[in-house]
Amino acid sequence: MSMFGAVDLSSFTPASKPAGSSSGASAQASSDSGGAGGPAAALVVDVDASSLRDVAELSARVPVIVVLHSPRSQVSTDLAAVLERLAGQYAGRFQVARVNVDAAPEVAQALQAQAVPTVVALIAGQPVPMFQGTVPEEQLRSILDQLLEVAAANGVSGTIAVDAAAGADARSREPEETEVERAAREALEAGDFAAAEEVYTHAIAQNPGDEELKVARNQVRLAARLDGKDPHELLVAADAEPADLEASLAGADAALSLGDVNAALGRALEAVRTHQGEERETARLRLLEFFEIIGPTAPEVAQARRRLATMLY
């Protein structure tokens, strides 16, 4: 993860360069503004073009994680909710800024977001790319920890002053990590996707009606299939070999990881349509996994279900 300056935020960021990007006294001043007496701000804010300046200014003292989402994408909405919860658990070490790309397309353009969800951090007024698409919750912590290291290296290590009573009340409402979640998280942190999947498979056998466990398992499967691969290269390969089932489904995985729900479902549906026998069943099962990850109430899923029914019956 590295700083980059290709994105022009000059129309949104402060006229003067924020503290925190240089060493010495200015960096120390930025750091000292944090702690218990740090800046008073909300942990989670909704941002548009008129308020992006405010979060850019805050990012001189506290990292701001910008999540670009759309009500049309259940995946992006779910990710925003996870980041909001983690903001509370990290006790003010960063702020989460939500951007509805449908309502604030200019912000999405400024941050060069090509899909939702896209997550970008602001550190000292400058954007730091984090990731696009879905990321299992268990892996978000390591990404956030890395981001905080980058921020500290650039002199931004403050914390948001959170009201103690409000913070305690929020923590009391947070569900504790279950044994299943802990075991899966530890497996993922060790890079053992198979072990994490087995944790969820065993839990599902004990609780077959728990839909959240099924979603978590499918997210782990998706992450395992994409591990070490470039989603954009997978898309190119899928387009080059449309008759290759493995390549086609990998392209569908890649599209989903980049937040393009319609493309992911469309590619999986096309795989069902163009294959027969066991290969068609493999494509159908992958599509059902997508349904669970995206969310059964998403309009894209409802439409895809109707198209699938016309193919099978």
C-alpha cells in the first residue's frame, strides 16, 4: 500500500497543504492532535462534494476511510456496514466516510472509482488506494492495520475524541465474536482458506438454517478462488476463451470482486446457458453462491433468478 498523487482533489481539499505529510515538527504536531484529546468528530459520516473538504481536513490528523457504495449494490451496502462497525471497535483511530455514488458522482469521479464498492483512504489530504469489491470481514482488520501503519509513517496518528459514555454504550451493543468467527478469522489470518471454509461448513451442519454462515462460507470460497490473482487479468482471459467454463466462472468471480454485480451474474448465467450436464450444474451452483453473497432481496438477484428459471425449465 503506497501513497499516490494521480487523483486531483484540488477542488475539494484545503488550499494549504495539510500537516502530516512531512517529517519533523509539523508531523509531530499532527500526531499530538490525537489521543484522548483528539479532534471531536463523528466516527461515521455521509459525504458529498460539499463536505469532502471537511473530511480531507480531518485526514491531516486522523485517517479517513472513504467507502463508495450504491443502494443498488447490496454488496457495497454490506461492506459499508462492516466498516462502520469496525470504526467503533478501533475506538476512533479512523473515520469512515460513506459516499453514495448515485447521489455524488463527482466524488466518485475525483477518486477514480470504477466500481462499487471501492474503498480509498485519505491521509493528510491525499488518497491511498485500499481495495475494490468484496473482502471477507476477517481480512479487513489486517488491511486496516496496514493502513494505520501507512498513516503513522506520514505523521497522521491521531484519534477521534469519542464520548466515553457513548462509546461504552456502543460497545455494549456490539455482538461478541463467536467461536466460529474466531476460528475462521484465525484460519484466514494464517492464509488457510480451506480450514476457514471447513469451520463454516461444520457450523452450517449444526445450524442449517443460518443464512449468515452460508454467506460467510461463500465469501471465503470466493476469496480462495481469487487469492493471488488479478481480477482484471481474469476478465481478459474469460473474454478470450468464452467456451472455457473455468475461465468464464473465474471472470464472473472477478466481476463480483470488483463490485460489478450485474456483470458477475450475467457471466454466470451465460455459463449456465452455454454448457450442459455437469458443467451446467457447476455453473448453476456458482450462480447460487452469488445469490447468497449479493443478497436474496437485491433486485439484480431477483432478475437473475427469473432468467435462470427460463433456462432450466
